[in-house]
Amino acid sequence: MPTAALSEAQVTKRLSKLSGWAREGGTISKTFKLESYMAGLAFASAIGTVCEARNHHPDMFIGWRKVTVSFTTHDAGSQLTASDFDAAEAVDALGYPKAD
């Protein structure tokens, strides 16, 4: 059964509750700045663990001292669903630095 996409009003409301996350079309993303490349790798691994438990996996870009995390729901036609926002909240709960 496909996951239901959120309405524009629902997306706006959920996004307003997240710090540092931005919407780009059917995705939300956030870039985290870290102290070192290795800290970024560790953070990406922690994200992967949290998201695997939720069965909702982000796209991630690991660069020098930064990690960009993006969520969309492919089962909903690459639109935003509650799962995207719930996963973003779980990533933020890891306690890593906020994006600039």
C-alpha cells in the first residue's frame, strides 16, 4: 500500500517545527557541520542505524567536515510524507551540531 503524501499545509506545519531543515520540491534536507571528516563518517553511520530501524532511508552526502541528509518518500511518488519528518526529527535527536 502506497504511503500518503502530506498536503502543502501539513508540510509547512511540520517543516516549521524542524530547525535547519529546508524543503526543495519533494525533499527536505539539512547540512550538518562537524569537527572532522571522521566525525562526519560516524554521524552518517549513526543516521543509517536510526533510519534502518525506521525502514526509512535518507540520501546522504558526506564531505569534508559536513554531512547533508535528504528525505523523500519514493513510495509516495517522491513526495513528502510523515515518515520523512519523523525521520528528520530522529536525526536531530542524535544531538549533533545544528546546520549553519
